[in-house]
Amino acid sequence: MSISKVPDFPAPRRWPVIRRPGIVLAFLWCVAVAASGQETGQELYGRDVYWNATPNDVNNLLKSMKTQVDANFQMDIRTLEEVSTDPSNNPILYRTGHYNFSYTPEERQKLREYLLNGGMIIYNTGLGSQPFYRSVMRELREIFPEQPAQRLTSDHPVFHSYYDVDRVQYTAAVKAAGFVGDEPWFDAVEINCRVVALVSRWGMAVGWQGTVKEEYQAYRAQSAFRLGVNIMTYASAMRAWAKNAAQSMKFVDKLESYTDTMGVGQVVYDGVWKTRHAGLSVLLQTFNERTGIPVKFSLKEMRLNDPNIYNAPLLYMTGHEHFDLKPAEIAALRAYLENGGFLFAESCCGRKGFDLAFRKMIQKVLPGKELVRIPKESVLFRQPNEITMVGVTPALMEDLGQANTEPYLRGIDIDGHYGVIYSPVGLGGGWEMSQSPYARGCNDVSSIKLGQNVLMYSVTH
């Protein structure tokens, strides 16, 4: 598709646009290509001879971005062997295909290191190929067994980083395959509120190249281009942020407790239950430094049906997307709260998926109890920090139209005190002093103050 055939895009709406010109997009070959040029396609590429079936897809997307949104990306072609684990050399990787594939253990380790260092990989499912899609999801489970891929809900910033594309147009073949709906389907592995691996369930490349046919399981051209622009804009903004965030915090495979006096349990549930990997630990340390109270904390990760939750007077729960608890977990949490336990929860980055799921869940746990806004006069906002207003992130500021607002925590009263305290806006990134540029939450200083006050309330009530 020539640039002149690309439909005009609507004006961007809410999300702040962050452009970084000169980013190199490394187009990832499926296997190394021999230099002689005499081998057959089968010998060069294995079964996936269509690794480059749409050779103008990325080029067309990047040309369109340069003219439409003034973003200058470049592309080159590299084998995985040639890709550096330093994302400064290849900030974004892109892979497309149609057939089953697998990485070697060494390749998985290399990709893990690259992604944790701040890189990002984009997988395009060629013509909606189910074998390729299944292979990608299987490989991501191998690369990040502790952080499962999850389908992104339509409020995720990748769908709003430049244009609002929470609704898209598909070819007839997508509906024929059994998918009903008009929301984009991206799965992703997110670490510390950043997508490190993005998987498109339906084909985007044919839309970028301009060869969409109704028998292809793919996005129509306009939707594909809008999604492509958003992906590149998101990747660029998050790459710049990740470079700064990496200076202060590192992803930790296993959190170790630093004390053994008062247990804090982070709730493990089916789904992505850990969004920031150092934030809660940092908050616990700052609480002791701020208050001088001789209460030390240990941090443990546990499921709700673990009887050891009664050894943890405080449970912490967070997430980005939708989740469900099993009936036994709901019953266990109800018993824990009714016996004096305390639950502190937050919707990381202020994401709607977790917010809606948490509200639905807590109604099942405590039927008849209402999650109400905690009044600003509450003692909760008095110790150890006097809080009358909180600062917010740029993304939340776009919604509110102001940089400061009254503290917005909700709670459930159990026997005369709040047994549940919940923040529908993000705090965890602020505890790490590195809120995502797309987070709807409190800024770093306010997040830490609110977190300290919740901890104080939990040990004094």
C-alpha cells in the first residue's frame, strides 16, 4: 500500500503523546540466513517459509508514521543471534510467522535478559495463524514462567497512546473463526507496568502492506495502521521511561524478606498478581524510616486458601486486568476479614479491568457491605502524614483537569474500623518512585505518603 492510500487518521484525544525520533526497529528473522543463497526456503527457514510474506508491511507502517505523526523510526533485519541484549542497540524487535516454532534454551535466556533490560518484542500472527499464536504463547510461558501473558483490556494505554482504537474493524474471516466482538485482541507480558512482549492474535501485517482480503484473519487496513502507530508510540515512550526507571529499581525474580516481626502477605491469585516487583518492599522500608515505630515487616507471597494468612495481619492485593477468585478463596478471605484481618488493595496504574473485578469480588466476599469513599476528616489521613491533597500523574491530570485532588481511598467498615482499604488509582509505581508515563495514579510523593498512612492505620486499629 502506498502512503497516499493510507486513510486519514482522526486527531488524538486524551493520552499524552511522547515521540522519540530515530528509534531503530529490528525486524527479527526466524532463523539465521546462510550467505551462499543456494539453499531452498525449507533449508533456510524451516517450515515457516512465510517469515517475510509481507515484505513491505513494516516499511509501509513506518513511512506512514513519518508523514502522519512526524515520528522517524528506522528498520533493519537481524537474526536473533545478531540481536544484542542491550536494548540501546535494538530497542524494538518484531517477529511474524504462520507455523509452529520454538526457541532454544539459550535463545529464551537471551530474550529474557533483553526484555528485562528494557527491550520490547512484538509478535504478529500471520493471517491469524493459530499454530504460530500458540507457539508464541507457549514460548512466553517458558521465558517468563512467573509472569503469565494476559489479554489486554480495551483501556490499556497501548490502545490509546496516540489514537483511541479500543474498537476496530476485522475481516469476515475473523468472525468465521468464532470471534465475536470489535475490541482489539492483544496478549502481553507486563513487568513493572511495562509491556515487554506484545502478541496480536489477528494479523496486522497485511493491513500495513495493503493486501487485506476477507478470507484473511486480520484487521482491516485502517485499524491495522492505527494499532501499529499506537504500538510504536507506546514502545518509544516506555523505552525512554524504562531507561530511567532501571537506574533505581531492578526486576527481582524472588523477593526476600528483611525482617521477621509482622507479616505482610501479597495475595497470589490466578492472573498477573504482581505488577511492581519492588514497590511494596520499598514502602515497608520507608514506613519504618518515617515513623520510627518499632514494628518491622516481613513480606510473603501467599494464596488466600493458605492457612498461614492468619499469621499475616495485613494482606496486599494489586493487578492490572480482570481476575476471578475461586469459591474457596472467597470464603477464606471472608473468614480472614471477619476475624480481624486487614486488606489493602490498589488498581495498579488505575486500570479499569482490575478495578471492576475487585469491586465485584469484594461484594461476594462481604455481601451487604459497601465500599465507600473514606472522608477526608478520617484519622487515616492524619498519621503519620497530614494529607489534605494529593498530586497526580500526568495521565490522571488529563482526566481531572488539575494537578492535585483530595485523597481518593475507599473502604469497608468492619466492626467499627476499616477492614478493607482500596485505591482505584495507582500507588505501587509511586512507591518505586517511577510511575509509568501512562499510569492514572498519585505521583511519587503522594503515593508514598498514602501508603505509609495505610500501614499506620493497619497497625493501630
